[in-house]
Amino acid sequence: QSNIKKDPDGYKDEFLLQYRHYQALLEIFKLKPSKDSREFGEVVMFMAQVSRAYPKTMTGFAAEVAGLLDTHHQSALESARNCPPHIKHTLTPFPPPPLPLQDKALRQQLFRHIVSDLKAANKKCRNERLNRAVQNFMYTVVSDDNEAAAKRGLAVLTEMWRRHVWRDARTVNVIASAAFHKSPRVLLAVMKHTHTHTHTHTHTHTHTHTHTHHTHTQTQGTSSSKKKKQKKLKRVIATVKKADRRKSAAGGGAESFAAIHLLHDPQAFAERLFGRLSGGGERFETRLAVMAVVSRIIGVHKLLVLNFYPYLQKYIAPHQRDVTQVLAALVQAAHDLVPPETLAPVLRQLVDQFVHDKARPEVMTVGLKTVRELVLRCPLVMEADLLTDLAQYKKFREKQVATAARSLIGAFRDINPEMLAKKDRGRGADMALKPRDYGDARVATRVDGAELLEAALAEGRTGSDGDEVDLGLDDSSSDDDDDGDGGSGGWEDV
């Protein structure tokens, strides 16, 4: 094999002999595919390795390997991966079909091969031709009725996103399309991926902490402990550098956004997803994951899915399983564009179920904190009588309940102090603070803070410390200064 690669012309006769042997074994393999074909596998591997030296003779080798991939995958998988680049591109449509196989080990092996090949192809620069071809095929795979194939295709897409190889809107929308697969497991996998990757992480504070820790390792402890600390510090520095390299390799632009920001039509996606949620038939774990994703989409894009709030209302009860996650979904889905009359029944249900004298202190605390977060996002939903009743809990015997009630009062001091009782407003309350009416949007006509800059320039304050600085705009003052100098024109020591 190595001799053929070094001198293809000198070993051409030996190659042709092996090629005829390969063709003979191929025909035997087609007649008896269940028979042990270890020799055939070795010959196929040999032909794949030396195919670069004889491109004309090996023109039909790619099609033959593709045919084996469609019928007998195990022996041809490795040979397809070892094909040289000049014929490997002809196999681009063929590697994914083994995904629906019943052989679990082969599916896992194929998954690792596809991920590693795509990562290698996009290492130096993005291979858009290959990415688009594989993404198009993955769209058909995740839409397939076969659950195993859809899950494996979804796993490839999510792994490419996690490794910062595919971080574009096309990948996000292909993953989002899998949410409407008939399999609940596929739906749950999509929801977990979407909910997990809704935030971007930064590591800007790590360098300062590492530098401080590095100083302590050199100045504190015995010699043996210093060595241990220095080894530990090296591992931490290596981890930070690896994260920085991954972050720099990820690039900027759309890649810095969370996955949920890259949806093409978030309103239609949220409505379809809520339609499947309200249809029922799913496990509670799946429904809870869908609630979290739908609420996150509604809150980020400020969508109007008005039937979502009455749906959450039936889950608002202290005895409900994972009720805190339901309340978190309610808070995330609230924003200033939701009509107050839509959220008012939900708020009343929340107060009636959680905030009363017979409830446990931890239940009342959760209820008051949820009310506070809800009114911070939609202040118009709160009524004056209800706020007065909730403010009475500031003197409750349990400290955690009293603290939660005081935090609600403090929030309304900044939102609308007029709704509070006079004794709860505090000193110096600004009675002019009021939330805008529903639908009243503030339209900016200029850059915020520009009037402060104009006032500072008018007063001659342009320094960061508020110092008086002569801008040289007054011509008369400069002329007087020149006359007072007596025409010396020399430098002055400052």
C-alpha cells in the first residue's frame, strides 16, 4: 500500500490485479451478503486507501461504495470515510441514510463519524456547500416518521450547535421544525435544547480571578502545597484558554445570539407549539418543557398568545407538581403588551391560591414574590384594593412573608406610589411616577441624554470631573489675552 502511494506507475500491474480481485469479491458478497466477508472488507479498505493514486480507474468506486452503504453498511462505512477528497464529495448525499438502522452500535459509530467529519471540514473555513447539503438532508431526516432516525438527525444538529460549528439561523429553524414531530421524545429533545441554549455565557471575570489566585499560590502555603496549587492553577488556566479559543473561533454576528433569537417566525412557531400543548396527550414533563419554551419565546419577542395565560391558570395551585416552574413560565410570558384584562384573572387565581392566612409561610412567600415579578413586567394588572390587601402582610409574624410583602411595596414606590397608602409611600415619594397606559409607546426622536450634553457644552463643562474648560469659542476673550501678553509669544511653564 505504501509502495503504491510512492510509485503509482511502477506498481500499476499489481494494483490492477488487486482491483480485479476486489471486483470478484464484490460479486460474491452480493450473492451471499450474510457470509463472513472479512477478506472483502480488507480489500475494500485497501482500494479506498490507494484510490487517490489511480483516479481514472477508481471512478466507479464511489458509486459502488454508495450502493453498499444503502444495502450492506457495516463493511463499507469505513471505506467511505477513507475515500480521498476528489471522490469523497460524490458521497455527500449518501452517509446519512444508515441513520434509521436497527443496529445501535452502527448508528452511534455513524453519528461520531458525521460529527467529526463536519467539524474537520469547517475547521479552517466554513464549507458552505457541504453544510447546506447536509442541513437539507437533516431537514428530511428530522421530518421522517421513523423516531430513531429523527432523534439521531436531531442529535447531529444539536451537537453541531453545541460545538460552535453550525451557529446560524438555518440550523436553529431546522431544529425548531423537529418540534412538530409526532414522537413526544423528539419534541422533548427539541425543548430541552432550546431551553438550555437561550442564554449566552461570558467568561470576562475569569482572568482577574485567575491572576489573583496566581498571586496567592506564590506567596502562601508550604512548598508542597504551593506545587499542588500551581498544578491546579495550570489546569484552570488551560480550561479558560480553551474556552476563549472556542469563543474566538465561534466568531461574531448571529453566532453571539441565543438560539431563540434566530427563529424566522416566532409568532407562528409559538402558536403551533401552544396548539400542540393545549391538545393534550403528552406527559407532564414534556408539557412543562413546552411551557418553558413557549413562555420564553413570548417574553423575548413580546408576542401575543392570549390563550396561553388561561392555560397556565389551571396549573396555579400549591399542590401542583413543579408549580414553581409553572410560575416561572407565567412570569417569563408577561410583558407590557399583554392586555391587563387577560392577566387579571391569572393574578387573582395566584393570590387566592397562595396568599392567604391558612397557607404555609413558604407558599405565601412564593406567591408574593411571583406577584412582584408579574407587576414589574405588567404594572397595569394590579388593582388598588388588591395592593392594599397584600401590603398588610408587611407585619406578618413570619419574617420571610413580611420581607416579600415589603419588597412588593418597594417595587410600587418606583412604579406607581399613588396606589400605595400614605404610610407606605415613604418620604420624598415622587407622585408623578405612573406607568404608561396600555398601548402608549414612547417614541424616541433623538439620542437619549443628548440634552445633558448640550447643557454641559453651554456651561463650558466638557471634562469628566465637571471642570471648567475653555473651548476657545469666544474670539473676543482670546484677543484680549493676546493683548495682555505684550506680544512676548513665549512658552509658559505650567
